[in-house]
Amino acid sequence: MPIPPEIFLLPPGSDATLQQQIQQIVAEAIVSGRCAAGEKVPSSRRLAAHLAVSRITITVAYNELVANEYLVARDRSGYFVADTAPRRPRFDDPVRHARPGVAWADRLTRPVRQRDDILRPPNWMDYRFPFIYGQSDPELFDHANWRACALRAVGRRDFDTLAQDRYQSDDPMLVEFILRHILPRRGIHAQPDQILITMGGQNALWMIAQLLLSDGEVAIVENPCFPGLRRIFDQMGHVGRSVDVDAGGLPPERIPEDAQLVFTTPSHHAPTNVTMPIDRRIEMLERAARDDFLIVEDDYEFEMSFLAPPSPALKSLDQDGRVIYVGSFSKSIFPGLRLGYVVGDRLMIEEMRKLRSVVLRHPPSHIQRSTAYFLSLGHYDAQVARLARHYGQRRAIMESCIRVHGLTPVGGESHGGSSFWMRAPEGVDTTRLALDLRADSVLIEPGAAFFAHRAPDRSHYRIAYSSIPANRIQDGMARLARAMERAVGGQGGSAMPND
Amino acid sequence: MPIPPEIFLLPPGSDATLQQQIQQIVAEAIVSGRCAAGEKVPSSRRLAAHLAVSRITITVAYNELVANEYLVARDRSGYFVADTAPRRPRFDDPVRHARPGVAWADRLTRPVRQRDDILRPPNWMDYRFPFIYGQSDPELFDHANWRACALRAVGRRDFDTLAQDRYQSDDPMLVEFILRHILPRRGIHAQPDQILITMGGQNALWMIAQLLLSDGEVAIVENPCFPGLRRIFDQMGHVGRSVDVDAGGLPPERIPEDAQLVFTTPSHHAPTNVTMPIDRRIEMLERAARDDFLIVEDDYEFEMSFLAPPSPALKSLDQDGRVIYVGSFSKSIFPGLRLGYVVGDRLMIEEMRKLRSVVLRHPPSHIQRSTAYFLSLGHYDAQVARLARHYGQRRAIMESCIRVHGLTPVGGESHGGSSFWMRAPEGVDTTRLALDLRADSVLIEPGAAFFAHRAPDRSHYRIAYSSIPANRIQDGMARLARAMERAVGGQGGSAMPND
């Protein structure tokens, strides 16, 4: 593509001649790397018109730049950036502030606290044994049909309506499918004004917290817990109270009487994968009614219940509308999609829609429609079935490796999921172990990020099977087991994270 | 698509027989409209497996439902929902709460204040003369090339990386194009760690406000002003100070000395379209340095400067890094896209990236990549040129109609834009006028929503030409002029908005 004339602007208030100014701005664009070698600069006619100077001024400036080896002239086709042009490494020119800068650190009055995140290198796909969680496996995703659906959503028929600003309502096709086909599987019957489409589960949880958490509100989070939820509390400057889970998930009797809002993951507790038994669910709802607290049910991977039929959602047992349900397509479709939903009281949904319109207006309409097609044409069901089949197989291999190597899974009864929650032997620091394992092309997730700060814990770790091919599991688990033995023997590596 | 067995769940703790329970849940699904007439219910084999009951139980229940005309049996192909099945209107069954509900109004501790929005019916496309702002014109958009770019972004080569969770970084291809080709046109030279991709301009402004506005901070907004910005202040419980603009936009000398953060739209003031003269820009920056305030420059439609070359952004004159620049593709590509960007100090951008990851993780990767292709293949430039050509033509017709009918544009010198800011004659209520005009298939935007509450104003209105075909402008403007005459004569309609 030729360089557009619009990127050249004359500096205001310069003392130089016009020709010098033009030489200067073109040279600067080349040196800084904004114009690359071989690119065609604007014709003298176009640049002259754009800058409102005479064409001869441009030509003289260009010829000067040719003499200085910034440009080369090619007969009849114009001027091009020379291969020999001087240049600084691209993007490496620091912004020059003529005056002392702004004290940014003092101005950022609401900093987001830095918190341990799950340690996962951005290039995790380059590792041979990635036991990491929450990323999709390209081999298992029905790419061809997703592509067909995306294509249909940008087709002429849909495009014009979807291109508009539509913050007042969500895609009716997507909403209807969720109401008619997805929620009923969780035992939930809702109406269109009780659901809001969100930018994934994280966005759903954040909006709920924004609307319901005020200063002094007593909010309960599970311990251990999904780190993204704790970061929401941090960002709001709110301190949640952590309640330790046991082999049945969050114990209702440990929820303090003054609780007002409880965040929980009954289907598959994150990260232990425990499924909350039905009796406990009923007890949880009874407590909620007695103590008048609200419950946020994060049902982030209910589709991955392949060992037993999924138990109905907590929301399905909810008699007085105090459960706010959060669903997501990140695990069943793919996380880069950024689509989820909230089901709750219509007054709350209405407020949430207003909040959403202030924060981001609405989730992109073409993404909503692509997903609606993927769901309604049956590809989602096929996808979930395929994942369940493969995850079941991988899980069986993982279980056998865990047994063979004498590793220690913890938690309680689980209906599937896509990971195991594990405990390392006494004295092993799993954060250190995880970093050491990278040299062996193995990725595991150290558990520290899941725990409340008041209870730092470096003995747990998570190993997921959603992104690793079945035929690599045995080798990877053997490497993990060997590293664990070395760590127990005190021979662990020396790398330490910056914290 | 046949009805999946998963939508049927046995109610916990029921006293009925299994067969009765099955009849009940299938009948309920039909009556409520979740299963539609003609849809195939699961085979007895599949439903039996799913519910873990005997197949004969299912068959007996189905036969009972056939007898009751909920289902019809078709030889060899199974059972289908009968056309004659009883049903309540779809989604019309209220959720039955057995116990008194939650006092939601009391629980929503951070309600988003309801504010006048610009009055625009969601079905604006059904009106023949839509003088409304900010929606794209399907006739002018290069749909074929957008579709090709979207297609490429969901191609195998891109798909796998883009499907992942990528909150740590934005699409490098999009970032590079903005840095190399878009920002230089505004005179801005930035590096990759000084830019963040956002969910459109609204999301950018919201994040800036979140990071920089603390209690007691003196923040300045222009009056009149884009209502979306005031809603951000409302949502945060912050009262911005409004400063009246004049024929040159925001007057620096009216900015109070204790100002700490100033939101402004120098290229095309929203909604008056005035372009701030260069002297005033320089003075603004000098004041900012003297009084140590930061400036948020919302450059929301710089591409629409077709009457004169766009003046360089305020940010390009910024000597000490106190201007935070906001760009958006909503006007030049389409608003449903939801993509924009912020350019600013790297420390601020880093904080903003953290905030974004808490609130929504990241803008969907496929949208970022589709846009990157659209930009880098030159379609964006062609699109902007096409819009400028058509808008220029439409604007000329509008100007002539305004003159012919003696309507009153207000504001100052403008370099283009896509609308006119107008004042109605004394005594005309433009909110009422806009509602009356709907009956004549004309949409205009009453000005009330743009003004601070302390200065209610119903005499202004906006008429845009971005969505109305050139050949309808004359007729539409004639209808507007007639309605205005009637309103001056006191014969306006009686419809009033609910406020």
C-alpha cells in the first residue's frame, strides 16, 4: 500500500522554509520506521494538495531526500523509501517531552492492585505438555462450522442491522436460544427481560459486584477461589470474606450470619472441581432465605459434566429469586469469544443493562449472531459432546498416571470438569516447581493465586487436560512426577517468581 | 433440530411416580413454549438414558401425552409436539416465587441514574427521513470487503491464536497499523505500550474516568456535551463542572484554576461540530501546564473533516504528556463494531490494561483482527474517502435547505462532521417537536440530552446527514420546516415524553 499523504503534517510555528519542513517530516517518518523501506511516498501532486503548498516545493524536497539517500526515484512510478535510508529501530524513539512530565503515579487515583495471577506464559502453545486450564484445544474445536456461522452473520441479510448501535437490547436470536435450549438443561426457566448478554463470565461477575457491593457489605468468596473474582474485589476496594471449602464445596454452615452476598461455584467448584451435593444446595438456599443473603452462582463449565448428568443449577431450586446465575461460552466454545450471560431478577437486569451501556455500550452484535447460529444449528451440542468424549478419555489417562506416580489429587466428588486439583508433598513449593518444569516443556498451574492473601498456600497446584493431546499426557505426567521427586529431595531449581 | 434430552430434568423431591413426573416436565416444556409445535421430542431410548429411568416408563408417558394431544406419534420417526397442544403465550409465564421475593430496589446499592438519553426509536430504520446521528449508512459501507476481512480473520491460520484468552496484549497487527498509519495523520507519534484497544470510545472514556476521577477531583465537561460522558460521571457518582462552549469550542479562559481533568472534543465539538482554532489549542495546553490539569481529547470523528484538512490533534502539540487521546472506529467503520483506542502515558496505559482485564478481560480478538485487515488492505482509507464524498454532497443539500427554509444553524466554523447543530425559534420545545415529527416519518434529535441539568434547554436540536440518502433530504427538511412553523404558531402536537 502506498503511504497516504495524510500522515504528513507541517509542524505549527516552524521557522524553517516550507521545503525544509517537508524534507524534515518525510525524513522523520522514515527514520522513525513509520515509513518502511520500499514503500511508495505520495506523489508530489497529492502531497502538494494535502499540505496546500506548491508542487515544485515538494519535488525539490523529494530530490533533496534522494540526494541524501532517504528516497529513490523510479522513472514514471514515483519516489520510494530507500533500502539505505537511515533508521532507528522501529518504535524505539522515546517520546521527547520538552517539559517535566506529569506525576502519573499520583494522578492514577484508583490503581488496580497488582495481584498474583495464575502463572501462565503467553506462549503456552509452544510448550509440549501444557497442563493449563481454560484455553481451548484447536484440535477439538469445530472450526469449519464456526467459520460458516461467522460468515453468515456478516452476510448482507444480517449485516445492516447488526452494524448499528444496539445497546438497548441483545440479539433476540441468541437470547431465545439460551432461554429455550440452554437454561432448561440447568432447570432454569426465565424470560427475555431476565437475561443480559455480557462480555464473558468475568464481565458478568464484575457487573454484579458493581451493582450489589456497597461499602461495608459482607460478601463471601470461596477459598480457594477463581483469582479473577478476587481481582474484582480488589479493583472495587472491597474486602471479601473467604470461607474455606471442603469435599462438598462451600459449607452453608460456615457462611456467617451477617453475609449479604455469596459468590459460589456449585457445579464444579473452581479450582477443586467438587460438585456440591443436592442436600447442601437445598440447605444453602434455606440459609439464604433465613439470613436474607443473595447468591451469585457461577456455572462456568456446567457442560463439562461428563461423568454424571449435571445436577440442576442452584438457581433451578431457587424459590424466591435470590440466586443470580452466571453462564459463559468460554469453556464450551472458546475464551477469545468473550460471551457470557446473567440471569436474574428483571429489575437487576435492567440496572445491569444501564451499567453495561455506560461502560461499553454492548457486546459486538456480530459475535452475538455468530454464536446464535452456532447454537441453533446444533454445532454447540455436537461440540459439547465431542469435548466430553475427549475429556473423558484424557481424564482416564490422567487418573491412571496420578495413581501410577503416587501423586495426590484433593477435593471431593467431581462430575467431570477439565482439570485436577492436587497437593504436593510437604515442603514442596509449587510456584517454584512450575517454573522449574518449564525447562522440561511442562506447564502446570501453581495454586498460590487461588488462595486468599491471609492464607498463602504454595502446596497446591492444578493440572488441566483441556489443551493437551491424549498421547502426550503420560510423558508429561512422568516428567511432572520426576520433578516432584527431585523437589521433595530438596533438589528443586533456583528460579523464583518476582513477588 | 430435534429437542435435546438435556432440557428435561426430574424435579427433586417429587412425590409423583416417575411416569407422572416425565409427563409433567414434557407437558410443561410444551405449554411454556420452550418446545414448539412440530419439534421432535427425544427418542424414548435417549431420554431414558439421560434421566436414568427405564425406556418403558418413557414410552408410557409419551403415549399418555399423545392421548392428551400434547404429542403426535409418527410411525418410525418418533414423537412430535402436536399443533393442537395447549400453550401459554411464549415466555409469558411469570416466574412463580413461592416465597416473598427479595427487595431488589434496596439491594441495588449503586443504581445507574436514569438520565435523558438522545431520543431515538430503536426502529429508526423504518422512518423515511432519519436525520439521526452516529449510525452507519448501509449504502455507503463497503460490506463486501468487510466480509472478506472478517472471513480471513476466522480462517484456520488466524483462528487458533485468536480463539485464546489474550488479555495481556492487543492484536499486534491492529496496534501497529494505528501507530504507523492512523495516529501520524493526527500528528501523534506513539509506541506500542502507549496504546490500549477498547470497546469503542465509550469504554475508553469510562476507563479514563475510573482511573483518574477520585472524590473531590475537579473535572470539567463541555456544555453542551455528549450525553454518554455525563452518564459516566453519573454512574461514578461524580459531579462534573460544565463549562459553556462558544464559537471556538471550549474557551480555555473559562476553565477554573482548580481544574484537574478536562474532557474536550477539539476536532469537532460534540454536538455543535465547531473546530477549535489552533491558537486556542495552544492556549489550552499552556493553561494545562500552568494549572497542572490533564486533558482528555475525544477525537471521535476526525476522519469526517472533509471541508478542510484536519487540524493536528491537541495531543500532537502536547509537550509534557498531559493529553490523553481517545479514538474510535464507530463513525468510520460502524458503531456495532465496538472498537476504539486510548493513547497516553505508558504507566496509565498499563493501569488501564489491568482495569480492562478485571472488567471484561479483552475486546474479542477476531474483531480486532478483522479490523486490522480492513485497515491494512486500504479499505478503511477508501471508506473514509467515500464517506467524505457523500457527506460533502449531503451537507451541501442540507445547507441549501436550511437557507431556503430559514432555519437557524448555530455554532462556529466547522471542518465537516456529519450533522448540524440548530436552534429553534423562541418558544419551540424541540423535544415535543421531535415526537410530533415522527408521525411524519421524520426523526430529529432534540437537544435537551446534551445540556447540563442545571441549564435545561429545549430550544436546540441536531440534524445529521450520515444515515439519510441524499435524495430524501429536501423532502425531509421541508417537513421539518413545516412542523417548525406549526410549532411557532402554537399548533404543535400534544405528545410529551415521560420525564
